[in-house]
Amino acid sequence: MENEEANKTKMSSKGVSQRQKNLTWEKYEAVLNGGKDEATNRGFRVVKGTMRTYQQHKLRLSAYYDKRWVLPDGTHTEPIEYHI
């Protein structure tokens, strides 16, 4: 059982319902090559004492990287301080 846990790859997506989390390596690669991966969350919410349904459109995967400056080759990065 432990060996199976060690070989399992973890993929996650914040803010998206469990039903929407069918992520694959192909989807990650498509996003890195300029695509977008979107999802729609649906659920129930109480508003002023009334139960209502809602839909929320979310960007599930994005290649945007705000921690470092991505260089034109798309692979290498530099600290943001060099570009401010």
C-alpha cells in the first residue's frame, strides 16, 4: 500500500470543485503552450434567507507566473527586482 502511495502523482487546482478536477499532463502542457483551461463551479448559496443556485466561471489552469520574470525563451526566469 505504501509503494502505491509513493508512486501516485499529485495534481491540484485551488478553488475548483472535486468534480472538475480531471487534470491530465496533456492539459498542463496545452496551458504552457498558450492555452487556457477553464471550469464552472455550480452550487447552492443562501442569500437573505433564500436558497439560490449559482454558477461561477474560474480559470482552472494558467501559465501566468507572478513570482519571477519569465524570459523570452519561456523557460528561464529572473528575479522581478531586475525589471521594476
